Amino acid sequence: MNPATIPTFSAPNPIAVNPYLNDIEEYVRSFATSIGVTGTDEGRRRLSAGYGRLVALTYPEADFGDLTLCAKWLFLTFLLDDLHTNAKYDSPQQWEPLRSRLQLIIDSGGTEGESPQVIMQALADLCRRTRARTSPGFYRRFALHLEMLLRGFLEESKNRAAGLYPSIDSFVHARRLSVGMWFGFDLIELSQKFEIPDRVFATAQWQQLVHCAVDIVAWQNDMWSLRIDKERGDIHNFLLALTHTRGLTDEQALAEVTAEINNRIDEFETTESQLPDLLRRLDLDTATQLGTRRAAAGIRQWTNACLVWYGQTTRYDSPGAVEPKQQHSYIEELFT
């Protein structure tokens, strides 16, 4: 599939790219080496996907210090995404204890035991750096959104363990969690050195804006990764859910998801157009109004930039001769 055939927001062409593109790509490689990712052939292959490029595309306004935080968060959560579909951890019984350990580190910034794994130490350090860089309210929200991601992984593991295709409503709910965009969009604020006030974030309008964008990114990803999800037998793909639960053909499912993405784009743009009136009614100062609208524009940038990256990355290439359940075995030893 060509990324250009996947619906998305109108945007400048070419889109903005962070000037630290080459530096952050090298930074991610160095970080990956430090936590042991490059210790296997499969780990080195996965690292060649260009995660630094994704960060430079999705957070174009960040200075280098903030970009390193964004890069580590995206990279570590990509690793966790790989881990939760690995043969060893793709069960609720195996995933839940690890999820609890991860959440404890996220909430506290500390690691349990005298000699935690290097990757857990790296996560704890990243949590402490992020907490120091942001307000207490922002970090609480950020930690909650990371909890949602880990809970989404758990829900998907439960479905796979039971061999069940979820209903469409259940799928949409779980996918909103597991796609990880709530915390990814939080990082836009960090990258722009602006935090959306709680009373704005809690409004129905802002929640609608984020919900729409989360769905758009999730379903764009499902369109792009359809082939490899079929190879792996992963049922958590919108198109596969539609073909199974509604008996649609592949072509009908593609048309349905395309229409749903376009609907969400329309909803997002309608809600975004209402933001100026909302912000005035909340009696916010001019700087806060402008910062909030800039953050909304950053969500559109993130979404479009991720599609650009799909056309450049090897992350979604077929693993070839590697057994589907062993595709992510490179990461297993990092957590043992």
C-alpha cells in the first residue's frame, strides 16, 4: 500500500522536519546500543527502521534536549509493543506482572531490587527526567496515558489468548489504548514548551479532538500494517475485525475503514474550528489560547508525519523466514 492512498489531513508538502534529524537518529542508535538492543541480528534489523527520523518528523519544533526525551519514549514504547506480541509475553499471565513493574517505575521513577535490568534503569531515568522537565499535573496525566497503553496491550493479549475476535466496539476501545497516541500527543506539548491547562484538556471539545486523532492514527496504522498483521495472525486490526465480524471482503473492509477515517478527519476539523470560541469563553489569556491552538496543529502534523515515515521505515516489512511468534524474540532477553 502507498501511504498517499491512506486518508489524512491536508498539510504543506513537504511537511516540517526537525533540524536535528541526523543527530536524533544517531542518539537513538546510541541509546539502543546502551540498553542491549543491538546484541542480536534481529535487534539490529529492527533498529534500522529509522526511529529517530519518526521523532524528527513528529516533533519538528523541539529543541535537542526535549527531542531526546521524545525519542526515548517513542523508542521504548515501540520495544514494549514488540514485547507484548512476543511468544513468551503474549499472554495475560506473563504480561500482567511485567505491566505492574513498568507502571510502578512510571509512577515512582524508581526501580525495585538491587540489580534491575538495564532497560528498567533506563526507563526509570527517563521518568525522572520527564518529571523534572514538566509540571506535576502534566506528569500525572502523562503517567495515566502510559497506563492506558499498557492496559491496552493487556486487553489485546486476553483476546489473543482466548482466540476471540472482539466486537467492533470492543476493538475500537482497545485500539484507542494500545495505539499509544494519548501519551504521544502529550509529548507535543513538551516539544512546544507549553502545557494545555487542565480545564481545557477536560472539556468535551478537547477530548473529542484527541479521540478523533487517536482513531485516525490507529486506523491509518491498521491500513498500513494489514499485510504483516495477517502474516502474524494478529486479530487487532480494524480491517481484519470487519472482515471477521461483519463478513466483509477485503475491498469492502478497506472502503469502510477509509470512510471511517475521513469521518474522523471531518469531526476533528469541525471541533478544531470551534476552539477559538471555546478558549475565549474560558477567559484564557492570549498566550494560552495561541498555545492550545498550536498544540492542536501539532496533532495534525504528528498524524501526517507518521504516514510519511511509513513510506520510509522497515518496521512493517515482512520478517521473512522468522516465525511470526519469534519475530520479536530479540527483546526477550532485555527483560530477563
